[in-house]
Amino acid sequence: MGKPAVKPLTEALKDEDQAVRSAAAWSLGDIRDASAVQPLIQALKDEDQTVRSTAAWSLGDIKDASALQPLVQALKDEAPAVRSTAAWSLGHIRDAMSVQPLIKAVKDEDQSVRSAAAGALGKIKEITSLESLTQALKDEYQA
């Protein structure tokens, strides 16, 4: 596909069909063009959790630091799939600014979110994140 497909795919993010929006978000992640970042950030607010989760995944694939704060916000999404994908994406971006939100996510009620956040912290490799990760793992296994 490539760069010429970015504009039509960003338009497809507004389609009434959830499957079309989700496929467009996925394809934009595959292309990895920075011009798709803002439309994908908007897709994090989609009414459908699959679209939100796919948008979060694609932002992680693109690895643009401007997606950092929106992905941190997505850690608070009502859907565990969105929260875990946002954590995964933050790990791919590897910015130390996401360490504290990911430390909180390691304590999420959902196991998939905790696991994704722990993996993300491992990728970032900040000393504070490693200490928090160790403590979270101790807490998990003592429960």
C-alpha cells in the first residue's frame, strides 16, 4: 500500500462500519507513516473498543512520541483490551515518561493489562520501573 494509501485510510477511520474503521486503523499501523498518528489518536476515542484497541496497536507500531499522552489516557479505558494494547504500545515507544502510568497499570484488575504493562516496563528498562516491576511481581505471587 504505502504512503498514497494513508489519506483514504484515514478517511475510512470515519466509516459507519466498525469493521472498516478497525481495518483502516490496522492498515495505517502497517504503513507506519507519521501522518497517520493524529487520526489514530482520534480513533482512540471511537465508540467501538475493537477500533480503539486497533488504533492503540497501530500507534505502537508507528512509535511516534506524540502518541505518548493519548496512550497513557487509554490506560484508563473501560475495556481491558484497550488498556492492555495501550500498555504494549507504550512499551514499543520506549519513553521514560510512560513509566509511572505503566507502574500503575501493573496493578490493574485485569491480568492481561498487568502482563502487558510489565512487558512494557521491561522494554523501557528504567531503574525505577524495574524496582516497581519486581515489587508488583512479589505482590502478585504473595496474593
